[in-house]
Amino acid sequence: MDFQLGYIVAGLVVGFIVGMTGVGGGSLMTPILLYFGVSPANAVGTDLLYAAITKAGGIHVHHKKKNIDWKITGELALGSLPAAALTLWALHSIKMDTETLNSVIKTTLGYALVLTAIAILFKRKIFDYSQKNNSWITRMSRQQQFIATVITGILLGAVVTLTSIGAGALGTVALFMLYPLLPTVRLVGTEIAHAVPLTLVAGMGHAGLGNVDWHLLANLLIGSLPGIYLGSHLANRVADHYLRPALAIMLVFVGVKLLW
């Protein structure tokens, strides 16, 4: 195997940051791949499978600690998996030339990065607000909450399939708003449990469209797995309130650059 050092280092850096902050790898990895000259379609497809593999271990850990609400996970998946399949079908059926397809992906990616940056920057404030102002949620019937969760899944399914971004930060913030009375760690575990099948289905769909570079994926994983391990062990030694704003500013910069 021809190991490309740049991709391995990219995997190591992203894995380290993910392990240290919990910020989703997609919002970091996809822009890095674009910087390396990978086409938007290949960057998204490869990153989706990268996310599915790197997040998979998190399901086992959170399940053992009983941090997953499988009912909510199922309701999200009820919307997101069909939405991912429909988005993939649309990408396959609508006859777009490569340049137009890449332009659509880059534009959607730009907006998704800006929204993710907002979610990262104001995550704590959004969480605090949703807990203090939850009367509108508590007035919702279970059926209304079910419908809202499925619709959230539909939106996430489409955005994640098009951009590889949103399963982590955006999904968690959406759950904060819909289920403010659930403990934070349970919401995070639930979103990880939902993100893995979503990114796997979307990633395999992109693979079927020829949008996955398997060699590149292997190089990214070689770097990221030890990076996640190191980052998770240093998580408590680096101030989160410095890292998150820095990451958010970087994502806004990249997002705006893609849009312009």
C-alpha cells in the first residue's frame, strides 16, 4: 500500500481534535480533503465512511453506560435513512455534469459549515436556553414530538448525505431543543448511535456512485485512530472554552470561502 503521509497526518490531526473536543470529524476532515485537491464528491463520500468507522466504537461505550435512548435513535433513523436514500437516488438520477455536482456540494457544504460553527460556538447557551424555556416542548403531545423528531431526521439525512456534515454538532443541538429534560450525555450518546448508521448508509451509497477513494480512506484511518486515543486522554488538560471558539472561527472562514 502506498501510504501518503499528508493524509495520514490529516487523519492524526483530525482524530486528535475529535478526541479532545468531541467535535465531529466531518466538519474538519472534508475541508482538509478539499484543500488537498480531492473533488467535493469524493471528499464527502470518503468522509462519510471515515465517520461511520471512527464513531462506531462510541456506540459500544455509550451503550454499556446506558447513555443511548434507542427509541429516539429509531425515530431519527426513520426520517434520516429514507432521506439519505432519496438524496442518493436524486444524485444518481439527475444528470448533472461533474462540475455542476461539485458546485452544488460545495455550496451546501459552505452553509453546513457555517451552521456547524454556530452550533459549536453557542452549544452551551442553546442547551441552557432549552432547559430554562422548555414549556413549549412539555406541552407537545408524544405524537407531535415523534413527528418533530422524524422531520429532524429527514433534514439531517439530506444534509449529511450531501455534505458529510451535521450528524454530530447539528444533530446534538436539534436534540437539545426537542428533549431538553434528557441528560446531556444521553443526548450525545443517542446522536452518535444515530450518526453511525446514517453515515454508513450514505457512505455506501456514495461508494456505489464511485465517490469513495478507498486508498485515501485507509490512510485517514491509520492516522485518526491513534489521534482519537491521544486526544481523548488529553481532553481534560486543554481548556474547552478556548478550543471551541477557535474551531468555530476556522469553520466559518472555510464555509464563507466555499460560498464565495
